[in-house]
Amino acid sequence: MSSRLQHLFFDSAKKDGSHIALALASGEQITYEALSELVNDFLKYFKANGIVKGSRIAIMAPKSISTVAIFLATLECGAAYIPIDIETPKERLNQILQNLDPHAFIAYTSDFPSEILCQQLFLTKALNESLSITFLPGENHSEDLAFILYTSGSTGPPKGVCITHENALAFTDWSLATFSISNKDRFSSIAPFHFDLSVFDLYVCFACGGTLFLVDERTTKNPRLLAEQLSKQNISIIYTTPSLLSLLLNFGKIEKNNFSSLRMTLFAGEIFPVQHLHALMKQWSHVSFYNLYGPTETNVCTWFEIPKPIDEQRTEPYPIGKVCGQLEAKVSEEGELLIAGPNVTIGYWKRPDLDLKIFWELDGKTYYRTGDHVESIHKNEYTYTGRMDRMIKKRGYRIEPEEVEAVLMQHPDVMEAAIISDRDQDDFTILIGFLSLRPKAEISVIAIKEHCLSFLPSYMIPDQIYFIDSLPKTSSGKIDLKKLGQ
Amino acid sequence: MSQDEIRQTVRAFLIDNIYAGIENAELKDESPLISTRIIDSIVALKLVSYLEEKFNVEFEAHEVDQDNLDTINKIVSFVQSKMK
């Protein structure tokens, strides 16, 4: 068994170097052998520029063969990579880079923050020419980190979930043991790399020597085009969010495409409304469907295969299912799901204040507090019943409403702000903002959205905004969120 | 179907489907909608389905893209080109 994540790739490259590792809609593709060579080019370049074990490389670039090669080369250096959403607004990027203190930052030249002055326009000949890199004097860490994934933080700036090689390998090992997967499989990378679903796409695919089809960011917003590409590419395994599957179902015209190669659909990140799931299962009656559950901090910790034939009477969402074999679960007195085992993160990057809140020591083991309320249906098998806190899941993304409210409150005309979630008529989660303005302030919904857009990623921008004279309060003087929701 | 009629249909759909409390005047024909997140990409998809049904046109998969849908003007001229 490999002890380094990148070995999953190199072992497969040794076994069958001529197999296609990565493919793109443009027709561009690369074999395991050629990708290994590309990784080596980057490796030499990184080493020559002082990247060593304990370094961190932040990369804000579109999905491409080079991006994947940079990830693998970073790991081979013993360093950790940090994929950053290419749509990250400058303010947020600055917050992330300040917290991260990276040794290198890679992005389009135009996306470089003005604070990062020493900019090198040249990379190795292997790299996509439009990207630039800057090497910085970051402080080395001592943990065995593979990557850090930034996610919404309730107390302001985004927080970086630290994933070690052991964490990631515990998840890939479980995936390989649970699903029958082979090098004949064609995987699809639909989720962005800064999203934990990509860990499955990349490393489970590489471990079995399969082919990974990289879906570009633009296509994920165009379900018709996505459906066409997944069909043309003969994709056999899809792992994505219920929202994206619902979009494919409702807007993708999937009935016009041939999905006979597809055999497995895994979904995670949020509740799948049963009527959408059932409708999709009818379209793809030959496909097995699995509900995977787990926050970024643990990756998948429970799973459930959707039974067939479809139970037409069912209206409640399916369970999150049974706990993965390598993990241990407990439920607190309040009903919160706690998870211990090799998947569990070692904590947030440079946020000891948050680490204190998420871990519980019980019976000599460290449990991660998921913040999810569950009910036990059988021994070691659960159903999700809601959040312990205010966190919202939208299209699989975690949104801490406090982070959005803090941005709204930064606007000089805003006096009070509150964010709640609701579902639209198609059952998609939407964010609703309620604002009260300062006396004599005049501001449009568009101006508020533009303000948010300079601080927040697009999925965190409120979908609807209502101006009201003052927000309702509870008897203790706090904003009454329940009342706003009515 | 005149350009004005298409424009009215698009505006009415956008106002009904997205804007809570937004004034018609705020919605400029040339302002970018999706790239600025003024409308959500899902609303854009709903608009495509609505326009296809209403005007009996069909968008190709690659045409359901921000480039063709980012402003009211673009949407209108695109639908018009499809109807010819």
C-alpha cells in the first residue's frame, strides 16, 4: 500500500504508461507516461527554486493538464498544494494568501494581487504560457500535508482545512475497496479542484489507472453542453453534487444523449430532493446511485446505495447511511454526529482558535464535530436531520451566513443584515438577504450585489435581497431569523 | 415577433424570476447580468427554456453560454437571429 498520495499515480504509470490519464473536451489528452514526464519537469523546476518538504504552493488556475501535473509535482517535492477558486475576488484572495503564507503562488498574471510584487513571468517550458509564478519566503511546516482546501469561515475569513497524505489515502483506500473500479473506467472531474469531491476524481482514478475527463469551469454552468460532453466521452463514473445532477436532469436534455457507458453516479454535498433523484434514476435506469456524506474535514464518512426498484411512495430524503469501515462514529447527547479515524483533518491552517471548537477527546480518541444533527436508523447507520449551527449548503458549497452578513455590513449604507436560506420552486437552495439601511441611504439591489461580488465567491452572493425598515428581533435583542424565514 | 416584443418578454421574465423589489429602470439593456452575478446562472438556464418554448426556437448546447446571454441586448438579438 502506498504511503504517499502521488504514488497512486506513479504506480499506475509504471504499470501501463500508454494508457490515457487525462482528457479534455478540446480533444487534448495525455498518457500516464507523458504526464509523468511533465510532472518531472515541474519537479525539477520547483526544487531548483527552493520548494522542499513543508513548502506550500498555492495555485489559482483553470483545470488543465498542467494544473494536475503541478499538484503531483508539488506532492513529489514533499510540499502541499492549495487549489484556489479561479473566481476568488481579490479581497478574499488576499485573506487566503495572508493566512496561508505560501512559498509559491501560481495564477494568471492579471489575477496577481498588487501586494505580491516579485512576479516571475516565466515558468518551465512545460507550463501553460499564460500563467505566472512567484516564489515567496513562506515558513515551512512540519506536518505531512498533501493539500489545504479553503472553505467559508463563520468568523470572517475563509479557513483552510489541512489534509495529510494519511487522510487522503484513507479515503482513496476506502473508495477502492467499496466500489468496483478498474482502469477501463472513465472518470469525470466536474467538481472544481478546491472542492473535496476532486480528491476522488483525481486519486481514485489514478489509483486504478483509469482516465479522467477534465470538465472546464464554464461547462459546469451549461448543463446541456455538460451532458453532451459526458456522453461523448463515454464517462462511466460521475461524482458530483445533487444540484448539478438536478441541473442535468432539468436543463441538460439528457434524454437526447447516450449514457450507456455510465454505470455509477455518486453524489454528495447536500440533500438530494427525492423527486429529482427518482426522476434521474428513471432516465438512467441502468446506473447505480450512491449517497456519500462527509464534510471536507473528514471527506466521506458514511455512504448509502439507493435501493432499486425506486420506492415511488417515498418523499423523505434517503439516509446518509452506514459509517465507512475505517472510521468510528458517535452521536452526542444533542444529536451531533462525531467522527474519529484516519480521514479526520489535523485541523485548520493557522487557526488554533477554531481547532479547539471542532475536536472532542472521547475515550482516548479525537473526534471531529461535524455540526450535523443525525438520527440513528440502525446500528452505525444514520439519517441527516439538519445543522446544529446556521451553516447553509448551496450546490454542495458550505456557506457560513455570518461571513456573508459581515460583508454586507461593510457597506456604508447598510445598518443591519441577515442571511437565511430557502428553496425555490425547483427545490434549489437560494440565499435571501434582508437589509435595513441607514437613514437617507439609497442603494439598489444591483449595487449591493456588486459590493458582495468584490468580497465573496459567486455562490455566496444572496440570490434575493429585501430592504426592510428594521430587522425583527427576539426578546434578547438578537435578529429573529425564524421570523425572517416566514 | 418584433425586437421590442422579445425585449419585453425577456425583461418581464427577469423581473418576475429574480428581482425582489428591483425597479424596472435598474435593469439596463446593456448591463452584464451573469458575469456580474446580477442574475444567477440557474435563472439564465430557466430563461433559455422559457424563450425556447415561447418563441419556438432551439439553442444548441454550446450556445447556452454566458457570451450569448450576458445582457438583455445580447439575449434579444440572439433569439431574433434564431427566429429568422
